[in-house]
Amino acid sequence: MLAHKSIPSPSHNLSCEPLFDTSPKHIRLGSNYHLQRRCGLSSGPKQTLALSRRSIEVCCSSTSSPGVLTSEQASVYNEPGDKLGVLLLNLGGPDKLEDVQPFLYNLFADPDIIRLPRLFRFLQKPLARLISTLRAPKSSEGYAAIGGGSPLRKITDEQAAALAKELERKGLPAKIYVGMRYWYPFTEEAIDKVKADGINRLVILPLYPQFSISTSGSSLRLLESIFRRDEYLLNMKHTVIPSWYHRKGYVKSMSNLIKNELLKFEKPEEAHIFFSAHGVPVSYVEKAGDPYKDEMEECVDFIMKDLRQEGVICEHTLAYQSRVGPVEWLRPYTDQTIKDLGERGIKSLLVVPISFVSEHIETLEEMDMEYRELAEESGITNWRRVPALGCEPTFIADLADAVIESLPFVGPLSAHQVCS
């Protein structure tokens, strides 16, 4: 089961009744308070999400699994007339080079990516247009180096097909939808398909193992705005799986990929395991209460614990990549850490893209090209990179189990409850 995340009581009054199912494992869209707390968007004092380490460890060590449903179990999850859907949320990426600038505009126009003070929010779109125009040439070079566009859509579609097949095998047929935040198919397009297909039970599954304001949070904020404007969606039963980095199947999948790559070194025991995660500004964590840093550190701990149980004794490091602009981002930075490891005399480095489940620009170009070149310049002679999870069978099976386990938490959100 997903880990218990306790939510502190509100420190200020709200103008309406909270709309979320406040179950510790799953959430439903609609509560201003609950969504703001989850997304780090509260206008009040800094709020944080308290993580129950004990419950997370229990969920990761459990050997129980939904497995294949019996016909009786499936009938409980599939009531007469039910149409189950699963909405996969992801970032999106430009399909071709001419898409790069408009994709970047969509990215930087998101107030969860560039967080301007309230008085300056009217500058959001002009600033996004300026930044996207300035960054487009360099970004285009990166996309050109990996084939002229992002493979993210193709891989996410493959993951959706694999998940549908696995759910069918487990006795729970469902339609899978893909909604991208910044490029096609946009989240709005996916929701239109959900409605057209008459889906009345929806599991919302962001493809980000760890929660952050700038990833899952942004997508969930967008979904809430869509739900609030649509009576069909307000009355549709749904639930959200906010993060799943602690799940046993995910941890085991990552552990297996790392072990497989370690064996390709001449001396695996001398390799240094280097987890590189996408960074976020420090202010997201310290001022907005983003749980990303805590979840990332716990995620790495879970994976290393599993590896040690398998006899892996390598040292490891966690660092953060892809910072943008003059603000301070989470440290240590990936580029500087690579230099530091080289100075320490590390010769064999195994890089793990810990916040990514699909290959894209940050793995194929930033890691495989820029950071590899930096490592070689720093004296690291043996470089390998763990592939992103993609459609790795244990990972897909675990996502299917997560969907099945979420179904008891699927519930309606009545229109009369919504704040005007």
C-alpha cells in the first residue's frame, strides 16, 4: 500500500468545506486547502507534509501484492455499469525542432515553474516568451543531438499500452489515457477523451515517483481547475496517487537495473553509484513546503537498502541537475559533484536517473553527453548510465498493483460542495 502521509491541521480558516477525501494514501481533487498543501501553494505560513517513515518502510518490506484478481475480487472493483480509466500524467516534450520554442513557452508560462510575486504575475507570459526565445537555440541543439525531438511521448504511450495489458492480465480491464502538461497530447485533450468514453471511475497517476510542486503539483493544479468547471468531472468518481517512490516494486525495479549495469564494470565493487535527480529551487522546499527533497532522499535510501541486502557494497551519492536561472537550487549540483568525485580519485561511475521513468533530453543529452564528457575531463575513466525504467516488467506490474490498491479510495466529488 502507499505510505501514510499525515496532513497537519490548517492554520487559517477557509471559505468553504474541504472537498478532498483526506485518506492518508490517496487524495481526490477539489480541496483548496488540501491541494495547496500538497502542491506547496498555501498563501499562509510555511506548511510541510509529515512523512511517516515507519509506514513507508512497512509498505516496502511487505511481501503481499494484489497479484492476479479472482473473479470475485474483480467484481468488487468493477460494479455494473462501471467504466474504469487511468490517467497518466507527464511533462511532455517537443516532437520536432520547430516545437522547441512553443514547448519552452508553455513550460515557463506555468506559475509553478517560475513563481513570481503576486504583484508581478502580470509579467508571467511576457517573461515566458522572452526566456523561451532566448533558450530555444541552445535547447534545439540538444534535441537535434538526440534525433530532432523528444522520445517522451512515444515511451509514455508504450507505458500506457503495457499498463493496460498488465491490468487486463490481473483481471481489471481499464482504458489508459496520457495527459502531458506542456505539449501534445495536453491534459485537456486526455480529459476530453475520458468524457467521450463515458469513464465514471478514474485513477489519476502522475508518472513522477517523487512529488514536487513543479511536476505532479502543477499537473494536479491544472486538473483541479478543469474539474471545477465541469459538472461531469465533479460527479465522476476519482482518486489521485500522489507519489509512489516507496513502493516495493518500484524500488526493486530500480535496484535490478543498477545491479545489471554494475556487473558490466570490470571491478563492480569499485564503482560509485551516482544518483542524479532533477533539481528544484531551494525556495520551493524551504518556503513552499515542497516534499520533493525528503522524498528523493528516502527513495535513494530505499534503493540502497535493497542493494545492500543483495550484497552490493558500493558507495553512493545523490546530486541535482538541470538548474535554470540565478536562484539557488537544491545542492549538491550534479556537475560540481562529478568534478569532486574525480578529484577524490573515483575512476568508475554508475549514473542513475532517479527522478525519470522515461528517456528524454535530460538523460540522453545532458547525462549521456554533457556529464559524460565532464566526467572524462575530471579523470573518471569508466562511465556507465542506468537506463530509465520505460516498460521494465516489474515496474509496470507495480504500477498496475498501485492502480488496483487505489480503487477502494475512488469516490465522487459532488458539485454542490465546490466553492464558487
